[in-house]
Amino acid sequence: MARKHESVTHNAGMFGRITDAKADPITTEVIRHALNSAANQMKRALIRTSFSPIIYEVLDFAAAIYDKEVRLLSQAPSLPMFMGTLSFCIIEAVKANGGPETLKPGDALIYNWPFRTGSHPQDVVIIMPVFFRDEELIGYTAIKGHWLDIGAKDPYCTDTTDVFQEGVIFPGVKIYKENVLNDDIFRMIMANTRVPQMVRGDLDAQVTGCRVGVKSLIEVIERFGLETYRAAVDDMFDHGERIVRSYFEKIPDGRYVGKGEMDNNGVTTDRIPFEVVLEVRGSDVILDFSGVPDEQAGPTNSPLPTTISASRVAITMLAGYGEAPHEGHFRPLKVITRPGSMFDPLPPAPSFIYGWPGLQAIEVIYNAVAHAMPKAVPAQSGGCICSVVAWGSREESGEPWADGTPLPTGQGAWDGGDGGIMLHIAESATRFTPAEVWEHRNPWIIEQLALAEDSVGPGKWRGGPGLNLDIRMTEDTLITTVFDRTLNAPWGLLGGKEARPNNCFAKMPDGEVHSIAKSTHFHMPKDSVLQTRTGGGGGYGDPAERPVEMVKRDLADGYITEDYARKHYPHAFS
């Protein structure tokens, strides 16, 4: 039975200045770039010292710096979907540990409770307080990274029915106390993973990255002085707020509804349609998730921090003018949710594949914006993370192994250009693992890695192509696949047409083929082939308006076949 709760309104950005002082614009800009550089140094330290390809190749992490009031100062380009979720992590981890007064220089907290991280438990957060001259708490550094396994029922799951099947919980305890490893907590971590060497390496890398951030933030403040730094930060936030407000002032006031649909919740086969309402009032923006379905029995639930993060990503990608995100950009935005719903689930609801509804929410928000300003947004992309996670034990050594990656989809066309192929906008600074790394580290042979013909959405501007990836297993392997939007094709805009949807298949050695769009612990025997088919991007504008030379170029480049061209662009053959 659904748990009924009243809707709650959340400020997506924290308000208010902490100082009345002003910094000159040049100093403010220098400090802004210095803070962004500090976050990037955290990112580089993490990449260079981590053990798992999902960290150092895929970049499935977030590295960020916050001030004492837990306002986002800077976040390194990596996984946009984590944007701002770290504030929830810091607040709750510090609270669980007894408050800021319990923290000391050199401490590091570990935290992964999904309802405050916004993620599945595998997205583990390391948090370090920053003390100026070892006395005054001035901020926090934090890195959230995906660990390959922390003792869930499977390393990756699509069929969990409560949070306790999804991995061990670290409730804001100190993994380091004044730079000394807490051996009791560390041994518990190592006892609850199938791949301890990789988890240990990634834990050490996150701690290293946070320490680099601590050092870098202190260097910024020592260079400019604490008061100048604080004044510049407030000025930076105020400027970011003005930028975003100036964009939304251009959208006519009104109420706009975006529509989406999940294929299923991973446990039942029922489709899950949902709506997000965008309300624009001058330069204030409200995203209302209160009318979405109740929390699901399966793990397609998006905890509150990710719902707010998806809203932040959608808004700042539109209105942030390409600036690195910080707290000021979020101030014009409010998010309404209903506790106990799919976009604000309550414990112990499962949320292992939280990212799929969160990611689709971004597309749905753009769908709502398109009703007001269709030229402001692209057509829909493939609309999914299209994730594959594999694991097993090597035949010769018995050593456990695990790996995982998202896959690129075609991006939607827009007013003025064709769509490309990349990981979803919510993962736009991440990557998928190169074939050479896969074949070196895993018992795989890549038989096909190609842009898919005829997967694009036709239009005056065509969508981007999807991807065909075939992986032959050279040893018995277990896999989990998470492909959504297999039942709904990516939509076009202003007369643009739909593109190919996503799908995933397993071809057995005897030739039998299974559809495994969402599957957990699926056995792929030696010589079986995993066939992934990611979706294309929707088209933009009437296909009859596509210039003939562009149709012929698409034919020559192999994006489309002649049959496809004759069907959608007959004017190119007249």
C-alpha cells in the first residue's frame, strides 16, 4: 500500500550572503577559476590513483568543494547527475557523526545511505572537513564514486525489492581519524566485497583526491585572505543567479507539462508513465514532481537528492551559459516532490537503478520547455544510460573480476544542427571504456563496435546515430544489463521523426537469442555474444526541408541506407 504524504517544496539552491563585503570583479573571477582548478586537481588525483576502469576510464564519480554552509563552490567535470547531491551527503554524514564540532583536521567520513546520497549504495561518498590554520572549519571536500561491489545480492541489480538487498550501508562514520585509518571500519569494508583489491584501491584514491582538495582550498584562502575569499564567493553566487534568471525571464509565464514513461520497474512488467510540470513565474522556476506514480516495488525509484540533481542539471544546462556550476545557479529553482513517490521514495524502498528515472526526468523537463520554446531544446536522445555490468572468476587463476560501463546513444537534433553520439547529457563529461581496455582486462572479444545505420531520427536536422556493440565471452560470465526506453522511440520536434529505441540481446552458443533489456545475474556461457543496440536521437524539423547534399552526405558516411533515404527523404531522389 502506498504511503500517503503531502507534497514538499525544496529550494534547489541555498539563499543568502554570509558577508556584506564586496570583492572587485577581477578578484572574484580569479577566485572562481582557482576554485574550479582545485576541484579539477581532486579529479586528476582520483583518476591517477584509482584501481577500477569505471573510475579512471568511465569517470563515474563526482569531486566537489563546498563552503562551511555547504554551498557548492566548484565541481569538476565528470558525472553531471551527481551535481549537487553531495550537499545532502555532507549534511547528513556530519549530522550522523555528531555535528561539525566532532570533526578535526585529517578526519574523513564515509557515507552511502541512498535516501540522502540519491544513489544506490555502490556510490560511496568520502567527505573531509577543511580547517583554516587547523582551527576554523571553512568547508568540505567530497568525492562520490562507484565501487564495483559492496556485498549486494549481486554486484549490480535490476530486481531488488528493498534497500537492504542493495549493499552494505556506511552511515557517516569516520574511516580516517586525524589522518589515521580506522582499521575496524576498513576491515568491515574489505569483508563485504567480492573484489577487495579494487575497492581498497578506489577507497584510497578517493581519500587522496579529497586531501588534494583540502590542500588546494586552503591555498586559495591563504593567497587572498579569508574575508576577500568569502566576499568573492558571495559575489560569484549572486552573478550565477542573475545569469540563470536572465534566461528564464525569456520564457513566457505559464504551466508546461512534460511526459515520459519507464518500460517497467525491474520487478513487474507494467509500464510507468509519469509527468513533470514546469511552472515559470518571471525568473522563478518550479519543477513539480508531486503527480508522479507512487514509489515502485522494484528499484526504479529516484531518491530526493537525485530528483533535485536532475532538475539542477536540466536547468543549468539550458541557462548556465556554459559556466562551471556553483550554488548561485540553482537559486531560481524550486522542486516539489511527494514523499513516498517514485521521485521521492522512503526507506526501505529499493533504488538500485535510480539513475534511469532521474535521467529520463531531464528529457521530460526539456519536453515541457519545448511547449513554451521549442527552439530552446533538442529533440529526445536515446534517453537511457544503457548500462552493462559483468563479473566472474578467471578460469586460470580463480581471481574475481568485475567491470561495467554506460554506452553512448544518439543525441537529439536541434534548431541548427544534427545530433551527435555521446553519453547522455546527465553523463556528458563521462566516457565509455575503450575496446582495448575491455579486451585487456576482461575475458571478452569485441566483435562489433559501430555506429548503427538507420538508427537516426529523420528531420531537417537529423538525430545522432545509436551504437551497435557485440561482445563475445571467452569465459563464462555473469552480467546485469539496464536498458530502458525500449518500448518508446525517441521523440522528434517540430515535424522531426522518431529514432530507433534501445535494446539488448544475448545470443547463446546454440544460436538462441534472448531479450535482456533489464536482467540481473544473467549467465553468459563461453562463446555467447552480448548484442547491445542503443537508440538514436530524434529529428528536428520537417524531413522534406533537409538539403539534398546533406542526405547524400549521410548516405556516403554510412549513417543511413538508400532504402531509409528514399522513405524519409524522397525529395533527394526526384
